[in-house]
Amino acid sequence: MTPATLTRKDFLSVLDFDAVDLELCLDLAARVKADRALGRRAPTAEALDGRHVAMLFDKPSLRTRTTFEIAVRELGGHVVAVERDVALGRREPVTDVARNLERWVDAVVIRTFSQQVLEEFAAATTRLHVVNALTDQQHPCQAIADFLTLKERWGSLRGRAVAYIGDGNNVAASLAHAAAMLGVHLHVASPEAYQLPDAVVRQATRVARHGARLRLFNEPADASAGVDAIYTDTWTSMGQETEADVRRAIFAPYQVNAALMSVARPGALFMHCLPAHRGEEVTADVFESEASVVFDQAENRLHGQKALLLMLLAPAARV
């Protein structure tokens, strides 16, 4: 590990890593993925021996909870599941929850609505490592899995172009941060009122390397022309259910279908963070096509999060 990894307490955003950390995380994720077949003989099988990681989930989860729990156990650590009704400020202030857990566990993985609550939780402690497993504003663990998947397919990431089609949401924000750091051009096509926040654009511009450019579009075809991958997400995220009908109407022109894929570069990949709604943001034929890497992305959540836990909790580990 490089010394840069030794100073990281939390991972609340991709921006909590610098570019060196992010590239190291992807390399480490690839190595732990290759070593998984070794089981308990893997070099990192006891890296978190004696460590406890708590899970605080305000939102439903399939991929995030399952992959984090497996990651902790396969690294030799122990998972503590905290019940939702006592986790984040319902019975007592969120800062008190954090200060209690700091006395018992080494890290907390949090999946909640508010990025502010997450930041308050992390700021209340001096030793507890806090990981963002998704908020309404950011989804940094997904971005690690996404770029691990692309690196596996392409080898080198620099100079590649990805189009993100749809709501400029948490997934798009973390994708923008990571793409900029890794030298990947990102085109984001969204309806006018649903574009990537200005703050995210400024952040991505500030950390951009190797000539990476973030461009915003209104038309999906313009954003997708000649790109190496097209990415989309659900039009209605958790907590937005009352907006579902309105969003379906607004986002209908932003569906990823065969016609849209045809304007990308030949061999372009299709990406989705899941869960997907066939017939809405993506057609079934694209989702099930050879271009689709959606289940590679899902698998790589496990390996990316293993690497992340190692960087935060066992920076001296060697693979």
C-alpha cells in the first residue's frame, strides 16, 4: 500500500480518495477477485481478524448488504447488523449512535437517505471508519465496481468515453467523480430539471486528470455518439415513488434501446447499477444482450468493497 491509504478514516464519497488511492483500490480489487478461489488460503483471508463491522441500513438492499457482509466475512472479520429502528437518530441523536458504536466496532457501513446525516455521523467520531453504502446524493461503492468492470473489459481506462443517460442522481454523481479522476470522458444526458448538480460538475472538473472531460447534454443520442459504454439507472429512486408517473413521462425519451446503442461505438457496453425496470429506462433486448455487463458490475461490488475495507482497516495487508 502507498502511504496515501494510511490517512483515510472514512469513505463517504469518491472524493475522499485521491486518484492514486482510487487506482490502487481498483488494482487491489482485481487481485482479491483473482484470489477468491483460494478461499481461506487467500492472502487476505485473515486481514480483518478480530475486527467488527456494523451495518446500518435505512434503505432496502440486495447487492450492497449481501456483498458487504460476504466481504467482511471473507476477510476474516465479524458483521454486526444494527436494527433499522435504532440505527440512525430515531431513538437518540445520530451523533450519540456514532459515539456508542465507536467503543465497540471498527467500522460502520451506512445506507441511508441524507448525505448530511452520514457526514454528521462520521464527524462525531475520531477512530470509527465510516463507509457510504448509498445516500440520495452519492453512491461511491457502485462507482468502484463500475470502473473495475470497465477496466476488466478494456484494460486501460484513460481516454475512454461513457454516456450516462437519465436522472443526474447519486449514481451519476459518483460516476462523474471517479471518471474524472481516472481520465475517462463522461457524457451525461438528462432532462433540463434533472441534470447533474452544478456542485458535482465543479467537483469533477477540479479533480479531472489526463484530459478527462465531463459534458452535459439534453439529447441522449448526442451524448451517446461514439462512446465506449452507455450507462443508465432507474428513473424513480427510493423515496421518489410519488413522482413515478411524472418521471415516466418525462424520461420516456431517455430509454436505452437498440437504436440508442447503435449510435455508440461498435462493441459498446451497456451498464446498469440495478435494480432495472425493463421497458422503462432500458429495453429487455438491450438488458439481455451480449453488450450488457450489469451482472459483472453486481459481482464486482463484492471485490471492490473488499479492497475498500482493506484500505481503511488493514492498510498494511499484502496481496
